[in-house]
Amino acid sequence: MAAASSSSATVTNIMLAIYEKKTNSIDLYRPLRQYICFTYSEREAVNLEDDLSTVKTLRSDIERVPDPAPTTRRDLLISYFKALCLIETRFPISPDRDHINSIQFTWFDAFKQKQKAVQQNIHLEKAAILFNLGAVYSQIGLSYDRATVEGRRQASHAFIAAAGSFAFLRDNASTKASMGNSTTVDLSVECAGMLERLMLAQAQECVFENTIAKGSTPGVCAKISRQVGLYYEEALAALNAAPLKDHFEKAWIAHVQLKAALFYAEACYRYGLELHEKEEIAEEIARLRSGVSTLTEAKKSSKGAPAQLLDAISKLEVYLNRNLERAMKENDRVYLMRVPSPSSLPPLPAFSMVKSMQMNDVLDASKEKMFASLVPDSSAKALSRYTEMVDDVIRTQAEKLQQGSELTRVRLKEMDLPDSILALEGNFSLPEDLKNEVEKVQASGGPAGLEAELQQLRDLRRVNQELLVQTEELLQKEAAEDAQFRSQFGTRWTRPQSSTLTKTLQERLNKFAANLKQAGESDVRIERSVREHSSLMSILNHRPIEAALPSLSRPIMSLDANEDAIVGALKQSLRQLETLGAQRAGLEDMLKEMKRKDDILPKLMTSTGSYEDLFRKEIAKYDHICEEIAQNIEAQEQLLMQIQVQNEQFGAVFNLEDYKASREKCYKQIQAALAKCKEIKENINEGLKFYVTLQDAINNIKQQCSDFVMTRNIQCREMMEDVQRQMAGFNFQDRESTGPYPSVGQPRQNPRSSTQQLTESQSISHPSPQTPYYRPPEQPMHGYGHPPPPYTAPQQPSPYHVPPSTGAPYPPPHAQQHAPVGHEYGQPAYPGWRGPYYNAPAEQSGSHPRPPYTIPNPYHPHQSGYYKQ
């Protein structure tokens, strides 16, 4: 059925509106909730209670009598259609046993309400809602006051939206809704197409009325009017063809037929006015005759047409006949032109001012949150496949960008750019790795700091020599005292000779002396190497190091004085290349950002078509960035070729080859200086480590010698007392049982009090007064555990003698942990240049004395990260 509305207009404003389809009540809440509980969980159903209630409310509102306000009804239909899109992808509604098969949608035909469609699928529901949406839009268009310009404009927009709704129904839902056994004609593709044409005709008619009201030229009015007639003619053709031929009332067909004839004749009338102004009288007569003929033919089938429409046709017919009579008189009297037949005339020009609204955005449910927690497996798999497609695009384009940047870097390095330009401006710098090494060497003192490190070697060697001499003097003094008493008392002096007890100690001291001598020779070689290579290493003293590099200067003589132009063009090209590089970085960021925001899951959940179509549409978003990347790479290639030509000119003018040769020579000199400086520093560090280790060993043996001398002094005092008693004639019982005097290390009973012993022991002077009292082992021992050598073994002189010193400048610590007597410290000193400076013994666990000389941190072999790279 249709509703008509009228008001005053130039021709006529009788238009049609569509009534909504009717439906029966159904319950969506219970079946949907049961499906959620069975497929997902009861907890999920509880969480989605609000969404289920919303769907129930929307369906109930759809079933009620339409709201008096068409705009409210429109919003309700749009909301419910979005909900249906979300339901379709999550809830399978069909007769299948595993699906929701308890829902039956029933909808009655809008034009023949005795006919109805009953289906167990959601496609019928969606198609009916789209039909009703188009109907409501047509009612909104009819509700505006089309007696005003603004009212006609708003009505035109509403009819355009109605046409868009019917077009969306035709393209997306009609076919699916017609696949069941129970269907209605109003939801067919043909009916939806016819209604779209009808709504476009009424929208174009509103535009025509505004065009007349604005006083546009007859030619413009004729084109717009003709398009109105064409839209009506298309609708009439659909109404006269199956399946619509016998489905609509005759009043509908008469209305559309008269409208088509009316606006064709209107176009002939307006076009005739334009022809008359051009004095094309013959064609004017033919056009007017064609318009009159069309109206006459239309009135023959006007049964059931509104009277207002017939009045408009009659008025237009009067205007046509009046102009026709005038034109014929003028032609007969003045122009005498031959009038062509209407069939030989070309079609009237037409121009469309309207088109169907795109409803995709209006009906897009991808941003809705309803049932968002329900994600079927099919949608999840589709999303994963789309993500892989996007990742492939991102990966491919990122590789192109990286390859472009790498190509630029390699090509510029081959052309020695921008280093040569920087060298010309005095801003040249060393390669990054070489410069870092130079800065590390300079930070540690550089070649000029080697002398200070050599002085540390000399000081450590002197300290070790003094400690060694002091240790030897301890043994020599004790041996001299022993020899003096032995000469004084003769055979009464029965204790072992000192040389028989100190043989092992003396051998170790001799080895230390040999090590010191060999280390001194190595130190001399290091000092000689520093002197010999000082000129080579002096290049490292330049601060900054770039001051030592050769400079690229302008030619002394120039024929055409175009150096500045060549340099300027090359700089400009390099800036352009840098700009392209920055663009590539921006394009890569754009790709990543687009991927981060690319979430098509909502669209997947609302899509009812092929996933592949959706993928193609969505992946096309990246096409413009891919195109920009391709253009960037191509522009870079062209620019690199241009830079290569410019660089060849630059090299020829500034004699670049000679400069490169001198620069490479300077690089090699810096590298050689670094290598030699590093080698010398490593040798010095080996020497410092050797001297510190040797100093610990000498301090250790010095402590042993001090303990030995202290014990010998105690024995000497006790033996002197015994000898004096023998000479005075005293004889003791215990002397008869134990022999003349116990061996070193054998305990004896002394009648003197412990207080007297302690007082006497404290009066003995020795180098380490804080050392605990030395207690010899309980078992007899000769020479600290070594078998006594032949008594006549001569005392070994010191192979490395330093004049006696009053004391070492670095006194030994008060507490000393004794190393085992058999521990060997006498390894050979560091041989040559690259071997170990000194093969020091492994550190023993426990506390060690602090060496009298410590190495500063910059030169410790385990603290500097530069020398052990």
C-alpha cells in the first residue's frame, strides 16, 4: 500500500511512501541463552545477560505498532539490524539438530498482507528489517513540508536514504531470504530494485522542484526533469515484468506511469523553451508534439490515478499546446523549416542529481560491543589468516626499506661520501672503531704516559732488590755470628753450622735474584722499544686525532672556477638522499602503526559474505603505503646515479685519488701506532704483575728467614750458657742422659722460669717483632725439613748484590701467612716480548699481605677493557 501527500508545486508533488511489513511475536531470549550455556558456559550466559535482554527488548519494540515519530522507528530498526548481524556470526539459527532450531521468523508481505514467509534462518529477519528501514525513510521524506526549499532538500535526502536501504536489501539480503520454500515477493531482488528506482525518482523530483523555484535556465530544468522521468520509467518497467506484474494495485502502476509521462512531457516543454530562444523552431515543434502525444497516451490508462496528478497533466498539456501553436505559426510565416518526425530526434539530455546512499557505514556493526566475548572458531581462524597476510605485507615492505638503506650505505661508502665533502670542509672524522681505540689510548695517558708506567717498573724492581738484599743480610749476619762463636769455643760449639741449614733458603734467594736480573733485561728492552718507536706513536698525541689527518684542499689553479657549483650540487643531492632515508623511516613507522590499529575481528564477526572479499578490501588499506615505498626506492636509485656522476666530477676537480692515498697511509700509521702502543702497554702490565707477585714471594721467604734467625739466636744463647757452665766445672744430671746439646727443633727442659724466658726472648732484636713466637716442630729437623747436606758445604754468595740499605722504603706488613717451605717461587722471569712476563704461582686461599707497591688502576691487566679486546 502507499500513502499520498500533496501541496502546491510547479507541476505536482504527489508522492508515494511505503508501509512497513508486519510480523508475529517470537522469543529470542530463551533459545539464545540456552545455546550460550550449552556451547560456552552458564557463567558466560550470566555475563551476557544484559545483551540478551537488549535483544529481547529490541524485538519486542519491532513487533509493536510503529512509533508516531518515524525517526525513532528508524533508529530502532538500525539498532536491531546491527544486533542481528552480531547474532548471525555467533548463533547458528537453522533447522539443523545442532543449531538453534526452535526459532521461526514470520513476516507478511507489505503489499499483499495475506501472504507471509516463515523461515528458520536469520536472513529473512534481516531482509524484513532492511525493507522496513527503507519504508520508514520514505515516510520521513513524505513528512517534510515540500512547499519550501529546505523542506524539499530534506525530503530529497530521506528518499535517497530509502533508496540506499532498498539497494542494500537487493545486494545483501534479498537472495538469501528468497532461498527458502516460504518467501514473499516484496523481499525479492526485483521488488527491491523497483523501490530503489521509485525512491530515486522522488528524490530527483524534489531537486527538480527546487531548480524551478531558483529560476534556473530551461535547459538545466529540462535535463533534471528528464532524469526524473527516466527513474519513473525504470520503476514502471519493473512493475510491468514478473514477478511484480500482478502483485501491485493498479493505482500504483497508474501513478508511476503518469509520473513517467508527466516528466517526459515536462522535459519536452522546458527543452522547447530553450530551442525557441535559439530559433530552432523545427525541432521545438517536434519536441512539443512528442510531449503532447505522450500525455495523451498516458491519460488513456489513468484509471485510479489521483485527481491532482490528472490536473497537473491537463495543465501541462495546455502549456505544450499553446507553445506548439505559437511555434507552428512562426514557422509558417517566418522560418518555413521542415519539421522532423519525433522518432528521428535524438534522446533528450538528462542529468542525475541524486544517487542511493551507501548504507555500509550506517549499518556497520563492527563497533558494537554486544556479545563481544563470544568468538567462534571460524572467526578466530579467519583472523589468524588475515594477520598472516598483514605480516607478510609488513615483512616484505620492511625488507625493501632495509635493502634500500643498505644499498645507500654501500654505494656512498664506495664513493667515499660524505667523508670527502667533510674533509673539504675540515670536519672529517676517523672511522668509528678506529676513533674509539684512539680515544681509549689517549684516555689512559697515550704514548706520553708510557714513561710514567716505566718509572713504576723501575720502582718495583728497586723495591724487590732491596727486599732481597735485606733477606740475604739476615742470613749472612747469622752465619757470621755462628762462625765467630765456633772459632771462639772450638769443639765445645756443637750445634750445626748455618750453611748446612740455610742451603734451601739460599737456593731460592739465588733463583729470585736470577729472576730479577732477567726481568731487568726485559725492562731494558721495553725502554728501548719506547725510545725507538716514539716517533711512530707520537701521532697518537694529537688531540683531536683528526688534526693528524691530511686535508682535502681546493686546486691551486682552475680553468673554469666551477668548484663551488660542483660541491653545491653534490651537497644538494646528498641532502635529498638523506630526506629519502628519513621518509623510509617514517613509512616503516606508518606500517607498524597501521598494523597495530588494524583490528578486523569486529568486522569478521559481522561479515555475512566471503572472508576473502573482506580480506581483499581490508588489505587494500596498505596499498598506498606500499606504493609510496616503491616510489621512494625508485627515486633513491635515480638519485644515486646522479650522485655518482657528480662525485666523479668532484673527484676529478679536487684530485681525490691522491687525497685518499695519503689518508689511507695516515690510517695505517695510526693503526701501527695503536698496535705498538698496545703491545708495549701489555708488556709493561706483565712486568708490573711479575714484580708484585715476586714481591709477595720475597716477603714470604724473608719472614721465614727472620723466624730461622730468631730460633738460632735463642739456641745460641742457651749454648753459650751451657759452655760457660762446662768451663766453670758444673755438671748436670740431665746433661749425662741427653748428650751435649739437643738438635735444632728438639724440645728440652729448661729450669728457668717462663717469665725469664719471655723476658729474654723479648730482648732479642729481629725484623718482625710482632710475629708470633716461633715454635720449632716436635720432630728433629735439619735445615727446615731438608736432609742435612755435607757439613763442609760452602756458603753460596749472592749473585745479585745491592749495597746494604737501612731498610726498605715500603716496610713489610705486621701479619704474614707463611707459605710452605717446599713452595717454589723461583720460576724464570718473563722471556722476550709476547710470552708471559712472569709465570707467577697461583694465589693460595686465605689472607695475603698487602704488597708494598700497588699498581694504579689504569694499568692493571684485569681492569682495563682496552688491552684485552
